Amino acid sequence: MPRTETSSGLVHGADSRVGIIAGGGALPGTIAQSLKKQASPPYILMVEGETDPDSGLEDYDHEVMVLEDAPSLVGRLRRQNITHVVMAGEIKRRPRLAAMRPGFGMLRYVPALLRALSSGDDGLLRFVVTWLEDNGFKVVGAHQIVPDLLAMQGQYGKIAPQKADWPDIEAGRIAAEAIGALDIGQGAVAIGGRAIALEGIEGTDAMLVRVKDLRDHGRLAGKRRGVLVKCSKPGQELRTDLPSIGPRTIDAAHAAGLAGIAVEAGGSLVLNGPEMIARADALGLFVIGLPPGEVEHGQ
Amino acid sequence: MPRTETSSGLVHGADSRVGIIAGGGALPGTIAQSLKKQASPPYILMVEGETDPDSGLEDYDHEVMVLEDAPSLVGRLRRQNITHVVMAGEIKRRPRLAAMRPGFGMLRYVPALLRALSSGDDGLLRFVVTWLEDNGFKVVGAHQIVPDLLAMQGQYGKIAPQKADWPDIEAGRIAAEAIGALDIGQGAVAIGGRAIALEGIEGTDAMLVRVKDLRDHGRLAGKRRGVLVKCSKPGQELRTDLPSIGPRTIDAAHAAGLAGIAVEAGGSLVLNGPEMIARADALGLFVIGLPPGEVEHGQ
């Protein structure tokens, strides 16, 4: 069972201020909105070239940071009196090491950073968490600020999987867990009872475009339906990089001709839930939360 | 250790005639050429829409078969007095079941066929092997006709992997074996010590184009080199669908910015070896055969 720590309101008190390190997608905006509603407006560090143009993040106190300036993160967060940090949204690019200038405070982390850079996304994120916490920041997960982001178990929306979809759900889950165990990716598409596409660093949307292309080119002839499955990695750092789905995922899955989406409850995020459900219902896709995996998750 | 059965000249005697069921790529032509040299010209069943236009297969006795006519295979082979069958080359499309007309002789195989169709490529190929052998044909592997197709252990060409390439080779192999164990694919690309792309049914060339795109879009910034690894699946039917590399793979790997290619010795095929090596040497890529996996292979 993943530790979910659904205690909301972690970020209370006049002294606390949340900094969001914002990558792409809808998640950073969702968190910012929620904090604003909680009367605790965040400070946003937008990673250059990664945040969505229509994210609305410019409406908050913010600055734009070049990825290679990551070593300056601690100083930037201190200047804004940040106490809590959320890392949210995909950062697709990886920093060019040669262009980075670690300050003195960073030097003792360099060996760990180099190890982390070669050990997969999760290793890298763990490193950043350790580095920030060593410097006195509390790193929290998106779901600790917006608890209802966390995928629940059971059916979303009006549409249930058909009996014939379950072999796809099962095959997709086995594949997604296998590649998750290797810290490679978090998603797979299964059609006709077998996994046919696996997510590497290209991401879920690119994988779904690939499935659409395969179908358009007759490579899946006679195979209808099919399922996208997303799972957290065994031992995944739940405060970062949880697999997520949202309205755009529904559109991409529909374009790929899939029948639905299955995510791991407690180990995945659902963004813009009401909009996502409405879209899924309108397009005839099912969305379900699967029981969490047996594997113990990290913290 | 895979059973390689490198006994050449399996196809001797005035009574034997080899039929090649030909899909895409260079393999069917290579086998046909070799048989012609052995004074045993083959008969070619070209699968419509799958064989390469420049394969030269039209120069042999041949017919073109629509994929959905597969149930007529036994009759077609008998009419040509075929004794041995080789299945060679990728068949990308899957037959539309609704368009198939199984004859009476085929009916008892329908339940096994339906099971096979949902159990991955290897399951489907095993079904075809069983069906053909039940009907008196001897199914042989490409390497049983052209033994030197089988990848050998050690370095091909002039270029050796650098020390820094070994973590990529190791990570790629672990990933390729993991997805092979799930009967999904046979290849992976690892860069910077981790697998970043996994081969589904799109195939190796499409995966390499994806890696090229990721690199072009800065998703691999600061990561140079990288390796394509191809392995056979645990328990793979060695007479069909062995992973293969050739001159085109070198070009695609080079376009993706990779440093080299590693294949499993004894469980992969090397097509147009001399041309492939010359291309790899010219472009500065290494090609090596890795020791075969520990897992017992099927027959």
C-alpha cells in the first residue's frame, strides 16, 4: 500500500509559504489555484521552456528559471521565504551538466548528483528532495496540498469496462509495473490482451500518438478497444512525479482508439477530475482506479 | 544457452524443396540467395504488402499471398511440392479474422489459433509452426539454411565499445530481457546508463526514429552516445522471428546519435554482415555480440 498521507492543510500558519517548482501540464496550475483558495498563495518557480503557455501561472508571484540554474534553487527559495516546496509537472529536458555552475553550498552534493543523474528519473528526484530538505525546506507532494487529486479506487464516470477489457487492463498493468520496476516509465497500452506500446521518456501523450499511428497504418487490424494503464513505480517517491491523467489524456486515448484508462489508486493523480469525467463520458471511455499494487512504496 | 543447431545443409537431397514465407526486410532475400548458391532454389510465398520492393524475390519462383489467405498456406505449399518451410522477415500487419476463410482442414485448429492470436507474436508463430509440422512440413530457421547469419559473440568491425558504453549495454540488456519476458518486444535503447526507449510492436526502426526525435528536441540534452540492445525472448521459438540487425539498423542507430549496437550471440541474426560491418566502421559505431542469456530457449 502506498503511504498517501492525505492529511490536508499541511501548509498552515502565517509563517508558511509554498514554492511550486513548475514543469509542464495542468498540475502546477491546479496546485496554485488550490493554495489561493486556501488563502495561502504560492510562489512559482517556472522552469523555462517547460511550463504550459496557458497554465495561468504568470498570475501568481513568480520567476522563470533556466534548468541549468537549478543549483541556485536553494538561494531563490530562501529569498522568497519559502518554507514548503512542491515539485509539480513534467520537466522533459535534462540539464546540460557542462552549463551548470554549482555554488559552494552545492559542492558536497556533486557526487550524489552524478550518481542520481545516471540512476533514472526517480533517483534524480530523490536527490533533489534530499538536497532541499537538508537545506531546511519541507518537500510535500501535490496530493498533500490538494488531497482529492489522488486517484481513488473504482469507476470514474458513467462508463464501466466491458468484460473483454479486463485482459487488456491486466496485461497493461503487468507491463507498466515491469517497466516501472526498472525506473523507465509508468505507462503501457494493451490491446487484444497484450501490451503493444511501452512508455519510455517520450511520455504518455507521445506513446498514445504512436498507438494512433499503428492503428492508422493497419498494424492493429482487427483489434478494437484497448486500454492505457498507468502505475506508480515500486518504491516511488510519492512526493514527486506521480503518474497522472487528465482531460487531455482522455482525448489522446480516444484518438488512439482505446476503450478506456486504468490507473493505480493511491499512486496516481487525476487532474481536473470533473472535466476529465465529463470528457470521458462524452467520448465513451471508461476510467477506473485499480487497487494499489502489493509493493511497498517509498516515502 | 540457445539451441542453435548450426548443422548446415539440412536441406539436401533431390526430394527436398524449401518454401520461404516472406515478410519484410532483407532476410528472405538473403535466404533465397543462399539456397540458390546451394543449388536448391526456393519457392517464395510473398505476403502482400509486407515484402520489400527491392528484395529481388520476384526473381525466384513465387506467388503473392494476401495475409487473410493464410489458411490456404498448406494447400499452396503442397501444390509446389515444398518439404521445408522457412518463415522469414517481419509481417507488420495482423490478419483481419473476419476476412479469413478457414478450410475444413483448418477447423480443428481454430481454438488454438484464437488462443495464439491473443498470446503475443511468439504464441502466434508457435501456432503456425505446429500447424505446418502437423501437415508434414519441416519448419526450419533461417540460421539452419544460412548458419553464418547467427550473431557470434564478440566485436564486429574495427570499433570497440568504450568503457562508458558498458552501463548502457547493461541497462539496455536488462530492459530488453524484461520486455522480452513479457513477449512484448526484443529491443531497448539505453543512454546515460538507463533505458529510455522500449520496443513495442512498432519495431526497432520506429523506436530509433523516436530516439532521434527525442534527441532533436533536447530531451536527451547532455547525454551523448547510447546503445541499442536486442535480445531474443526467454523461451523464444528460434525458428521464427529472431531479432535481427543489418546495414539499415546501423544507419538508423547512427541517425539516433547512438554509439553502437549490442545483440545476443546465438539468439540474433546479422543480415548482410560484411556490408553492415563496413557501414558501422565508416560511421564509427561499434557492434558486439553479447554472451547468450542464462535462460533456456525453446525449440
